Amino acid sequence: MRVAIICTFVVLVACEGRTSYEVLQATTKDVMPSAVEPRFHRGIDYVLSHEGHKIYASCDATLAAATDPSATCELLVLRSYKCEVGSDRDLLHKIHPADLVCKDHDGHNVYLNVSKEQ
């Protein structure tokens, strides 16, 4: 029984580590007008750290809110968040297509589009 509990704990910790992304940098920017938002609007460029890699991603708050009203772009620097890689299931269900979907500090979705990974 004790071995099973230890194995379960190890698996949970390993899974937790794979989904943890730390925000290293966040820069607010103006996003060009689009079909969804015909004016300049706010977006944020992020630099994330995950398993020894730097990931460069962006979040468009207006585009995200158009498909998920509770979505934000509110990831805080030097904090870690649980994120999942976007999937084809999201596209099929008309959920905001994104490379990464994270949960902010209040549990709201943050949709990130990755531009580069080092």
C-alpha cells in the first residue's frame, strides 16, 4: 500500500512539472485592427520558461474575449501557471484556437499563440 501511495505521488509531481510554465517577461503592445476588432487594441507579448526552453508567445485580449468572454491576458511575471498545449479538439468545437491555453491566477483561460521556442 505504501509503495502505491509513493508511486501515485511521484506520478502527480511529474505531471505537474510538465504543465508548469513560468512567466519571465510581459510586454504590453498595440495590436493592429482586425475583423474582430476594427481598432487598435491591447495585446501582451510573453516570454515563458518551460523545461529549460524559452517560449515566445502573444495574447490578444480582444480576440480571446470574442470567443471566451471570461478569457484574460493576465499572467504575472515571475509566477508559474498550468498550461496545456492547444488541440484539434479546440478547433473543432470553435473554442479559441491557441498554441497554449493557460489558467491565470483567478482560473480564467489565457490563450497564447507561440511565435518562437529556444
